[in-house]
Amino acid sequence: MGSYIPATREERQAMLQAIGLTSTDQLFDVVPETVRVKDLDLPEGLSELEVSRKMADLAEKNRVFRSVFRGAGAYRHYIPSIVKTVTSKEEFLTAYTPYQAEISQGVLQSIFEYQTQICELTGMDVSNASVYDGATAAAEAIFMCQERKRSSVVVSGAADPQTLAVIQTYCESRDVPVTILPVDGCATDPEALKSVLTKETAAVYVQSPNYFGVLEDMDALVAAAHEAGAKVIMGANPISLGLMKTPGEYGVDIAVGEGQPLGMPLSFGGPYLGYMACKQAMMRKLPGRIVGQTSDAEGRRCFVLTLQAREQHIRREKASSNICSNQALCAMTASVYLAAVGPRGLRQVAETCAAHAHYLAGELAKLGFSLRSGEKPFFHEFLTDCPVEPEKLTAALEAKGILGGLPVDGGILWCCTELNTKADMDQLIAVIGEVLGK
């Protein structure tokens, strides 16, 4: 991005003169002087060289692991260099959500392309322009399913705990009953789901692959929910959709998820984006924005902001969502990533992730790590028991420059992506063998 050059003193004075003022203080005459801040007591400014050195000193405090075997909702993937090259262009980097929408044809087209790719990825009919993150998408999707006589929600206990917490927070504010379905063997039991469904159940939220990496029996879960008249919301890792059946093929009503794996670095937890897609029948209940393609008066291809059905700045007191923006730059990042890798490349990434995870699971089994999920299929994460204290093992791995799996319920949640080479995995196994004395 080009350097930011502020207006000079002369330019500021010329602007003030143009509006009949002599100083910037006059711009704030309407603000009582008693509440004006006259001195921020800021430290002395630093030169570019001094700032660079200070930032380098701060960066040295970071612990950068060359080998990472942890996921749990945020994943380390290879990001093609073209992604950053495109999204760092000034016209994209500075673009914000379009309020004078039709003037912003470039932004609208980027959103339209993103929506199209999300629909292709999920097998759904309509996508919005993205929301803040995957957890927000799941919570917003629940309110899409509510009807006059159906308001309660059932959430699988195998969902990401952070997503579950956001859902509970959203629902508490609106007095929406939430039933957490206990899991057995790291997966959701369709029979257990049937036992808690009632005439008041509006939605069922299931994540697959779930928090423990297991691929849920979505066919049975969707059938059980629909038989009871409830809508189904499926949370899915977008990388897994390069290999697995899409939410649309399962017949779910709404597909949501965290878009971070699509070209976004971990970045201390953000910014990320939440994708949302649904069947056409539910289109008017989608929060956020929907961009459409049409033709102008001269027959040229153009884009319009087609729908903002639930936004607070449109419907005001009737709004059913406080989402009034979108993650434009993050959505473009996902779009550029998907365009760069293409369908074949996305499938290759998914296959490699799965192959690496299954190889690692097999090697860990030789050291006495048993899968908590038993014979259930998994994608690129899996939960194992641990022969020693999990924190002791992960500390030993960190000492060797390896970020091990996440300690969960006395076990360890492992993750592999395409960036975990066989040499990395063999080194992990060797260090674990040393800790176990094998």
C-alpha cells in the first residue's frame, strides 16, 4: 500500500477558509469547552528508524513454531503468494462495505464472486456477503429458523466450545431455550437427538467435521430433525468441502462456518470471516447483504445490492439482526484463495490434510495413544488419550520447537494440514517416544 500523506498545514488552512472558518477549533464550537480534551499527554514522536527497532524488539517476544499440530478452530495452511499480492492492492485494501452501493461496482463484484464461490462450495442456493466470524454465523443462523410456535434450539455438544458459547450468549439475550446434546464417542447420536426434539424445536445445529474432527452421520441427523419439523444448520470447515459431501447434498437448510482456512493467516485470532449460505426459501431471513448481478440501461453487466432484509439501519425497530456490515477484505481473501487453488487444488489440499492426519494417528497408536472416537471417520483432527500428563507432553514438544496438539479433557486434540510433512510428523513421534521412554 502507498504511503499515507496527510494534508499540509497550508492545505488544511485552505479547506477551513473555503467553509468560512479560520481554525479547526471552530469546528467544535458546539461541544461544551468543559468536555473538550485539550492535551492527550502523548509521548514524543519517534522516527521511522526508531519505530522499526521498537517493533522488532516486540516481535522478538513472539514464539514462532516451525512445526504445528494444533487446530481447534483455527488452522495453519499454505497461502499462495498471489492471495496477498491481489488483496494488498490499495483499491481493495481500503474498500469498505458499500453504503452508496451501486457506485461501488468493484466492491459489489468482489462480493458477488465470493457469494458465488460459497454457493458452489456448500451446494446451497444463496450466500450473504459474509459476517464477522464462524461463531457469529452459527448464532445468526439460529434466528433464521425461528417461527411463531418454534423458538428453541438443540446444539450438538460436539460443536466448537467457542461457537457454543456465542450461541448461548445470543439466545440468552432473547430468552431462546438452548438444549446441549451430550455426545458419546466424540460424535452426535441421532437417537439421542430424536429424544430431545419437540414441537417447539426450531433449529438443530451440528458441526461436521466436529470439534473432535469426527465426520458426523449427517444423513441420519438431518432426517431426524426434519421429521420433527426443525431446520438443520450445519457448520463445516470449508477445506473439508473439497473432499466431503456438501451441506446441500445432505439436505440441510443453512450452511455456516469459519472461513479462516481460505487464505487467512492465524494472526493471533483475526480478523476472520463467517460464511453463511442457505436454501432459496430462506433467503429473506439471511442477515447482512446479498449482492446480485443484472444489466444496466445500456445492457452492460453490473451489480446491485439486492437484499438487506434484516439489517438494523434498514428496518430499524423491526430489525432481527445487528449485523450491518461485512468482512469485505477477508471475503475477498477467501475468494482469491479459492480462485487460485481451483476445485482440483482444493480437493488436493483436503486429501493431503486427511492423509497426513491418518498417518499421524497410526504412528501415535503405536506409542499407546488410542482414539477417543474409536472407528468413527475423521477429517484432519482427532482426539486421543495420552499416556502421560498432556501438559507435560506439550511442554516437552515446545522445548523442541514443536507446537503439539491441544490438551482437551485429559487427552490431546491433534491436527494435521498440508504443511505437516512426513519428516515433521516423524520428528514429532521421535520426541514423544523420548518423553515416554520408548
